[in-house]
Amino acid sequence: MSKIDKLIQRLLNNPKDFTWDEVVQILKHFGFFELKTGKTTGSGRKFVNEKKKIIILHKPHPVNVVKPYAVKIVIDILKGENLI
């Protein structure tokens, strides 16, 4: 099993300690990239893929651990796009 496969499996287990960097790595693996929307976005981050599917997440701070609802959003969207 590859590193990304292990990371996806970890995501699907709804961990309470999933980091922002892990979310970004998974989204990039599935063709999502972060939209650079200017200086006024604050902690909000938008990711989009070639099908124009947008995922909006809050980048956590000062701790790098994403909230459980954000993990659920990522899982639901990736499942909805038949990526996982």
C-alpha cells in the first residue's frame, strides 16, 4: 500500500488529529489546487479541480489540526465525485 493510499485510509477513519498538510496532500492527489483569491480571504481556503468542483475549508490556526466537520466535508465531496 502506497503512502497516499495509507493517508486516504486514515482520512476515511475520521481521525481527530488529521492535519491541514494531510488534507492538502490528499486534495492535490485528486487534482484539486488552491485558488489564490487575494489578501482578504483570511483563513478561508478554496480548492478547485478541473471539473470546477469547489471545496471551501478553514485553515486551522494556531494548531495545524483540522476540525472533524472539515474532514467530513472532504470525505463527502471526494465520495460524491467518485474519487474514493
